[in-house]
Amino acid sequence: MMTTDAEVARSIALEAAALLRNLCVAGNCAEADLGRRGDAEANALILDRLHAARPNDFILSEEAADNPERCAASRVWVVDPLDGTREFGERLDDWAVHIGLAVDGIPVAGAVALPATRQIFVTDDAPRTLPPLPARPRLVISRTRPHPIVRAVAEAIGADLMPMGSAGAKAMAVVEGRAEIYLHAGGQYEWDNCAPVAVALAAGFHASRIDGSPLVYNCRDPLLPDLLICRPEYAEVVLAATAEALASRDVVNGLGT
């Protein structure tokens, strides 16, 4: 019987991952319809399972109508049924399922499944042994929409870039030890990063806004445009380089006066 919030997140993420892996494998829908069906069917499953497991909690999902009453609630599940719809539709590996729980705005439990590689990362996982720090840090960056600020920070700290798809895949590359830094400045919503941040924090990583302020969830406006997830050893240098890059960009754009 499921008892903890982490166990709930794990079970539901695994079930949604299996659904998405199996969707359309028999060719029973048009290729162009794959992403839409993935979003809708995974969302329906997740909402059904969360309502059954935690009937008194609220849910904020990318694929469901928002209920403004959640703003007064202490416990809110923040979910992205299919993070990386483009990658899923193209049958790449770097897409994810996010099941996160925020309590009083703080991401406290969650799971990120990477269905294509049959991996799952959960807040109750045993601590991982990370490899030694490399000579040059690896920074995951958007494959399709790399932000100039992120490129500027990578150059400033001497990082090697790793293009990748969904936010969940990028964050878990850091948690897994295949990269050291995930810096994002191009615009996201709470469902894009609540579960990844919960998993990263539980594993001992740094997670914050790019100005170093805390990430807060269950806000009336779910826009959460930037974040940093990294090994703690890199937090100070990345935040400093980001502040410098942002200041330079503001001056260039005439925004710094």
C-alpha cells in the first residue's frame, strides 16, 4: 500500500511512463497525432491516480484547466504529463514525466521518469555517488532554443555545452552525474521544473532562480522563467557569472539605467 508522497509520485510516474512508451507502437494513430495523444492520455491517467491517492490535495497540470482555489491550499501537486512533447513526437530519448508536490510553496517530494531509457529519479532515492569534478564543467543547454545568457555564462566559466531536450532530462543529467550544471533563462512554468527541483534538492544539489533566490511554487501565475540546478561546488561561480551576464545584457539593451 502506498504511504508516502514520494511513493505516490514514483508509482504514478512509472504508470504514465509505461503508457507513453506503449502509445502508438502498433501504428494505430497518425504520426502528427502522437504528441497530442501523449499529453492528453498521460494527463488523464495522472489526474485519476492522484485524485484517488490524495483526494484532498490540489493539482496544477500543464494539460488541465487551472483551479484558482489551489492558491489557498497548502498541498499542491505540480505535474507535467509529458515534458518534451517535441522529443516524444520525434521518438527521441530525452523527454520526461514530472510528478511534483509543493507544500506551502516548497517542492518537497516528486518523481521524474525518463520513459525512453526506463529510468526514474525520486526524492526518496538512496544518495548517488557522483564522479569527481571534471576539468571543465558540462552545462546542459536547450537543443532548439539556447538562450544567449546561458551561452555567455558557459563561456565565462569555461563550460562545455551539452544540447538536450526536455527540462526533466536536463535536470536529471545533472542528478545522474552526466553533467554538472543546468542553467535556464528562456522561460518555463512551474510544471516544467517542480518535480526536477524536488529531486535535485533531495539529492543534495543546488537549485534556485538565476539570481540565487528560492524557487517558489503554487503561485497564482505559474510562470517560473528561470532556474539553476547544479552541483553545489559550482553554485557560487555560476550565479556570479549569470549576474555579470545579465548586467551586461541590460546595458546593451538599454535596460540598465
